[in-house]
Amino acid sequence: MQKNFKPHPNSFKNTFCVFSEVLPSQIEGLKKQFESKAGSTYYYTEEGMYRVSNHWGRLANSKWRLIARNPETESKTKIGFAKWEEFYPDNAEEKLYYLKADFENNLANYEHKNNPEYDGKAILRTSFETAKRLKQVRNLQQLTSWAKYFDHDDIDNLRKQIINELIYTEKSLEQIKREI
């Protein structure tokens, strides 16, 4: 029998968290403890929270992201788990976020400075500044039209150089492009 663990109702407000997708067997036998108006269901344990939902990202006043399983499950509804200590504070004023690029898979995302993987090298920015930079990075990753203005032999190397400047400096994209 599951012990009824219930966190404080306000403990999730204004938080950032990255959930990891888990299989349905992980919540078997757990008691559903909350269902949102949008249809997400929540299961609380002493270790953390399971969330069953078909939508992730910005949620009311929080930013919750899901890292999908590999290979990805077919269902649109995903089950995510996060430990309690992985919920970090979020607000619009503080410089809480940094960008992280995965050049091998051509992906980029933002992370919280309290993430134990943060090495202090990437520039911290507010959520607004981070979103703006992330859009620039993703455009560089997904588009090629910008590269026609450069004399280059290897677009991947050029892309990596510009993206790293966006992550590790305060320079604007225009300034970076001028300097290359």
C-alpha cells in the first residue's frame, strides 16, 4: 500500500524542471493525487513526482520539459518523472538560464544554473534573453540561407563557431557575424 505523500500546493509554482520519460509500469499501484483542468494527472512519492500529460513546456507559471525515451514511445500522452530536488526556482528577473548545444544531434535547449551539470562557463541570462538566444541558435541549426554570406568550406564548423559564441559570450549575433 502506497503511503500518501503530499507536497505543499504552492511548491511547484514558478519552477523549472526537466522530467525523464518513464514507462507506465512505473506508476502501477500508485494513487492519482491530482488532476489538472487540462487533464494532466499527478502521482507524488517521497522521491519525486510522476506527471502523465499530453502537453509539456510552459505550464501556467512554470517551465517543465520532458526528455523522451529513446526509442520514443508511440503514445502522445507521456509519463515523466522528476526528483523533488530537480525542481528549480524560476522568475523573469534573475539570470537563471544558460544554453546548451548538442552538435551531434543538431539540438539546443536551455538549462537552469542549479543543474549539477552546469560548469559555470556558459553565460547566464534571464528567461527572455535565453529564449531570444535559443531561437537564434535553432535557426542557425535548422536553416542554411544565412551561410551564403560567408566564405566557408564547412557549414557545420561555421555553425558550431557561431553557436558557441552565442552561448559563451555576450556578443550579439550581428557582432559575431561581423567578426567572422
